[in-house]
Amino acid sequence: MHDPDVHFKRMTAATVLDVCKLSYALSDEQRNMVAGPFQGKGYGARAIHRLLAHLRSMGVRELYTCCETGPAGPEGFYRRLGFTPTGDYYGDQPEYVLRLDK
């Protein structure tokens, strides 16, 4: 049976390094989080690249996300990965899209 969720989780000692969850149901919440001390070291980008390879193999053509803005938010991270603003918002969070069929 196919698990409808894709999960990546890495741990070092007792610290959760990062968690990435994707659900195929639009009503579910998705997360990509990297623990503060490990941010900026490429762990989140590697997890997203693995996720993107999986999605492309399934024929998925677009991936959407929304995120906090500001200095402590992940907006720059998603933009560096190629996500672009759609112009839509979820509450006060802007939505971004990454086209996977490029």
C-alpha cells in the first residue's frame, strides 16, 4: 500500500536536525523545518532537493509553499531554491511556487 505522505527526518544525538513532511491532500499541513543551530549548512536544501526529485518522478509539475517573511523567516531560502511569489497570501504569509517541469 502506498503511503500518501512523504517524510524525511534526520537526527543527531537527541536533537532533531530537520523535518520535511509533504502530504498529497491539500487540506493537510506541510512542514520543512531545520533546527536553528543547523540552519545555513545545506541540510534543508538537500532535503528539499530529494523531495523535488521524488515529486518529479511522480509527474508533479508545481510545488507551492507559503512562509513567514522578515529577517528570521525562510523566504530567502525558498527564493534561492527557485520559488517565486504567486501574488496570493495565506493570512499574512505570501505564497510561492516552484515549477518542476523546467
